[in-house]
Amino acid sequence: MEIQAIIEDFWAMRAQGVFYPPRWFDRLTMDQACRVQLGLLVNLWSRVGGISAGRSA
């Protein structure tokens, strides 16, 4: 399984309101799951433009 393809599938399903596609239950190793999670965060980060390091709360 290619991680990027899995990330794209998760991202597409997320747009439909499904945050963990049932087809992936019990199919990912812990390492793969962590890589998918990181990939989803990178996608989200790029969409919101990141957060400026000097910004105050």
C-alpha cells in the first residue's frame, strides 16, 4: 500500500464527512497510521497556510 494513495483516500472521504473510512479498519500498521495522520496534517496545514511563528494568541 502506498501511503500517499491512502492519504488521498482519507482526504477525499473527509470531504464527505467520513473521518476514518471503514475500508481501512484493521488494515494499517501503527507506522502506516502515523504516516497517514502526518500526511493529513500536512494537507490541512497547507490549506490554512500554516501558522506564523511570531503570532500571539
